[in-house]
Amino acid sequence: MDERADITRLLELAREGDEAAFGRLFEAVYQQLRAIARHRRDRWYLDETLNTTALVHEAYLKLGRQANRDWRDRAHFFAAASRAMRHILINYAERRRAKKRGGRDEPIPIDENPVADEDTAEELIAIDQALHRLEALNPRQARMVECRFFAGLPVPETAQVLGVSKATVTRDWALVRAWLKREVSLDLGR
């Protein structure tokens, strides 16, 4: 049986509530999750002290706590994992910003210092806020950003996750990138 079929079968078992299958799924996709975590870290020029392993493990725990594990296929699972990593980093950036502005000193679950500086944390939060606005306007395009920008999925896998053509992903990606750039610039006062 090939790797994709194995992952698909493990996803089916995990969806049915088989915790052992969820553990085997994590083992099967671990290196790919590390690549996504590394991609996410590099997107914001995060410093080298970010422990990619810690981000992957936090995402695994977040995915494991989900009541709804309705991942249709491998690409859909990786999109969900990328979203989990996005939320972990956004939560970290928001706590860091609150602390900077006099908020209380909360423990931060990811070890070391995943955000290199305050400007990077602010940009991360601005991207997340713009993505929330996009989600209100066009949920499919927001999912596309998660797949392309956050997970680094190629056009064919993004099209598969979204159930659209590759041409639609390519066309929408050009539009959404320009929209996000403008929105983030406005949010940051640039």
C-alpha cells in the first residue's frame, strides 16, 4: 500500500475516533508537518531559536483535542494542521503584544522565542486580522490563503482541498495576494 493510501486509511480511522490511528497518523506525517512548521516560521523571518518540533507538537495536541476530525484526505488534513500552527503563532504574538503594552506576564507555550521582534509580531497579527476580514467576504479565498501562504501547498493540492479548478486557485491567488498586501499595509499604517 502506498503512503497516500496509508494516510487516507489512518484519517478514516481517526475520524471514527480511533486514538491509536491518530497517533500512527502523526508518525506517518511528522516530517511533512515539520516542513509546514519550518515554512510558517520562515514566512515571518522568525528567529532561529524557534523550535520547529515544539510547534509541530503544539499543533498535534490542538488537532488531537478537536471533536470534529472530519479530514477528507491528506491535503485537507495538512490544511487543518497549518491552520492549527497559524493559531498557535497568532496566540503567541497577541500575548507578546499584550505583554509589551503592560499586560500581565503569561507563560508562552512554545519554547524559546518564535517571533524575532515586535514588528514581526505586529505583522503576524495584521495578517491574521486581514484574513478574518477576507473570511467574512469570501471564505473559500480565506481557506486558499491558509493552504497557499501558511501551509505552502502547491496549486493542485490547494485546488483539491477547496474543490475548485487549478485555474481558479491561480486566478484567485493573484487577486487575494494584492488585497492582503493592501489590507496589511493599511493596518500597519504603511
